[in-house]
Amino acid sequence: MAEQLADIVDLPTEYVSWHSPAAALWVASTPTAYVGMVDRNHDGFVATDCTGRELGVYSTLESARVAVYGAWVAPTPAEQHADHALIA
């Protein structure tokens, strides 16, 4: 019997939503946590994870959003033990 993805990867169970509180800024969060953000500058779309670490500059908004989500789903080993900021 083939393993399901959920059996292989410990995926978060909360829904991530994106909001745009200002022009050229998109913020990702769950009901209980800040996930990260994307902002647009002259170079492209800058993705930042929940710890404030820049993930890179992307040519499309969608690819930057994927990077933010990916960093939240599969954090680096050092980030796995860090407390994540909560939405107030």
C-alpha cells in the first residue's frame, strides 16, 4: 500500500490566508500564527519568512508566495525549535 503524503511530511493543519494591508505588500497568516510576507520593489517580489529572514527575490507574486509557504511548511532545522510570532 502506498504511503500518503500526510504520512511522509508533517504538514500544518491550519489554513493560510493572504491579505494586502498596503499597496505592494501581501501578508500570510493562519488564525494563530504569522507565516510571512511578500513585498514588491523595483527588483521584483521579495519573500520573507515568519522570522524575518529574506527568502529571495522572485519574478512573480505567485512564486514568492510559494517560497513563503514552503518556508513555513518545511522550516530549516534551526527554525523548527524557534517560537513563531502570534497574531495579536
